Amino acid sequence: MARKVGIYTRISRDDEGEALGVARQRMDCERLADLRTWQAVKVYEDNDVSAFKRNVVRDEFELMLKDLKAGLIDGVVAYDLDRLARQPRDLERLIEIFDERPRLEFATVTNDVNLGSADGRTMARIMVAFANKSSHDTSRRIKRKHLELAQQGKANGGPAPYGWRKDDRNKVDPEAAKHIRAAQKDVLAGVRIGTVRTQWQEQGLGNPREGTKRMAHHHVEHILTNPRLVGYRTYHGEILYGQDGEPVMGEWEPINTVEEWEAVCAAIAERKQTKTGQSLARKYLLSGIARCGLCKSKVRGQVNRKWKPGSKGAKYTYQCSKVNGGCGKVGRVGEPVDRLVAQLALDEQREKAAAEGVPVEGRWPKEQELEDLQLDIAQLIEAEKAKTITVSTLLQLLPDKERERDALKLERARFYKEQKQAEAKGSTADMTLDEFLELPIERQREIVLHSLTSVIIHPAGRGKRNFDPDLIDPVWRPTRGPR
């Protein structure tokens, strides 16, 4: 009876995705199996899969080992030993199975190695060791080439990041850039990354990976904080700095100014620090803001599960809940309360904007100080290169100046973050109530909290059905005038 063997084919890169390389390997392996009078019963194909990278799992290779160990196949045919293994540990796993089943068959098209004999295994180990070294050498050359490209400000290959044109990754895509800036403004105004992600997913924005049903949170966050937005070149995820201590600039068109980008990065970083363990998600405008007029406990929004589109009932209500330690005696239909509070906040902010006028955008007052310090650092480095100062002197002077520079950069980021946040949150002078209600709930809450600290909801009394605005008592911030 003919021996049943499996054919294993693999190629590391298939940029075209046509699988021509593995197809050629399969034909040659089938021809060799016929010459040995073996029956090829299954082909295990790992196309576009590396055998050198340690974090890569080769699904078909793992299945082949499993079938070999279970006795479903009686041997393996491969084009070359390095198609099977480029890491010694993978070869040892294969040899272990041949130890357990001495009558297994093994053959390759390019050479004759017998894994069933001690000499054959020794030769196989030597060959895989050389293949492993070859992969190491190739990897080192590729890394060096990528570093050289990065230092020159050139982009690596691959698809264009979101925000740049697919046919030219150095040219900005105006439509995508518009969505990025709008999302950044929303984040500065208090909108969660999760809300931006949901909006983008509904609109098909952000270049989501094919086949994914839900965009990853970190994917959207990276798009909005990518150093590429200001032209900075990165290497292994970090901003690459030149010998002058300045970020290496890429050859592509930027989308943000440094001030805009730093403000967004600082806002997101600050939110992670201050909101750890706290949920930013709110379903209702006055959650945590409205309080009961009797016991002063916070009221909670409560959905009406029987509500359907077109029905006359309330979609949600605000209730003083005994579960939260309240008296349970005050409740109100949600929509009219929200509309009243929103209109009060918009009117107050419109009046304030008219009285104060439009603020003039200011520059960070220490910009020149930072530039002078960066120039000092660059001159120190150049002086050491010119041998006018020693390395020891450089290393004595440099750390303090670098710490001072980093502190100033952090101060600059905080300054522009607060400025951009104020711009994003304060742009309500011409906003209508309908426009307000179309905003994300986080943005609505930011606008309301800009004017109010809380809202007192007084009991309506028995039998009263009509909404009475006098029973809704806004509590204004100390700097605001009473209404």
C-alpha cells in the first residue's frame, strides 16, 4: 500500500496575493512524491507567512505536526528544509515526532535529508542553523535600511495612513483631514474617543480593517494623535530625533500644526490620568447634574422600555431613586427638562460672548525661551563633534538642559490644550437648540456644565400633567449672573 504523505508549502512574502510561489512548490513536491510512489493526500499551505519571526503562528504547519503525530499521514514532503523550519525549535518539534514514529517518511526537492537517522538529523540541524543566520542577517539589513529611510524623513511602504491619499501617501486627503480635525475638536470639547469611534464606524471613516465589525478604540486614538499629523517621522512607534535634537520631519504634507497636535495629545493623556476607573459614558444630559428638590440627592435617567417611535409617551424620565439613597418622591419627563436647561445655558453663553467680545488667540509666552534652549543643546552637541569640548563636559551639561527643554515642551502642550479646549467648548454663541440636540451627549454636557453646577427638580404635585418650567431651578456657576 502506498505511503500517505502530506505536502508542506510556504513562502514568506506574497505581495501580489496570487500564491504563485506556493503553487510551484506544490507541483515539484507532487512530482517527487510520485517518484517515491507515495500518495500525496493533503497539502498544508502557509502563504505569506514567516517561519523566522517568533510571534508568528503557522496554522498549517501546526496542523501538519498534529496530523503527523496522530498517524493521519505517514510522512512529509517539502520543497526545501528552510520552507519547514527557520527556527531550531520548530525543527526539534518535528524531529521529536520522528523519534516517536521511526518509520515516517521525509523528503525535500532540493536535497536528500533523512530525519530518521542520526546523521540526517545532524545535517538538518546545521542547515536550519544556517537558514536562521541568513534570516537574522536579512532582518538586520532591513532594519538598517528602514532606519536610514526614517532618518531621511522618507516613508516606509504599505497602505497610506488615514488622512492621506491612497494613490499618493505624501498628499493630504482633504475629506479625511476634515474628519480628523472635526474629531480632534470634539475630543478637546469633551467627547469620548468611543463616541468618535461609533460615529466613524457608522459613516465608514477611518480605514477600518477589512472584515472587522467594530473599530478598535486604540486605532481611532492613534489616528487622532499620530505624530505624522505634524510631519514628524517615527521609528518603532517613537518620534525620531536628528543629531540636532529636533524631530526628523517627513516628506509628506502635515494636517495639524504642532500646537493643535500637542493640545489633542495632552487632552487625551490628561483624561487617561484623571478618569482612571471612572466611566465617561452618559446616556442622559442631566445624569449626575440634576438633583431632587426634596432630598437633594442626584436623580437618575430612566428609560421607558415601552416607548416606541411615534408614541406619545415619554422616552425617558428623571427619577429620584431610593436605590441611590433618595426619597423616591420626585420624577419628571426627560425631554422638556433637557430642552429647557439647554436653552438656558445657550442663552447665558450667548449673552456672555456678546459682552466680552471675541478672544484673541494668544501665543505661548515662553516660545523664544524654548527655541533658545534647543539652540543651546544643538550647539553643545556640535561643539563636542568639533572637539572644542570633551564628551565628559557634554554629558555634564546636557542632562539639565534636556530636562528643562522637556519641562517647557510639557508646559507648551498644556497651554495650547487649554486654549484649544476653550475654543472648542466656547463656540456656542450662534448655536441653536436643534443644533445643540444633535451634538454627542458628552459635548452637550460640557456646554451645560460651562454655565451650571447643578439643576434642582422640584416636585410637580399630584395630578399635574403640564410641564412647569418654574419647577426647574438652575444653579449657576459663581461667576455667572442669576437668571
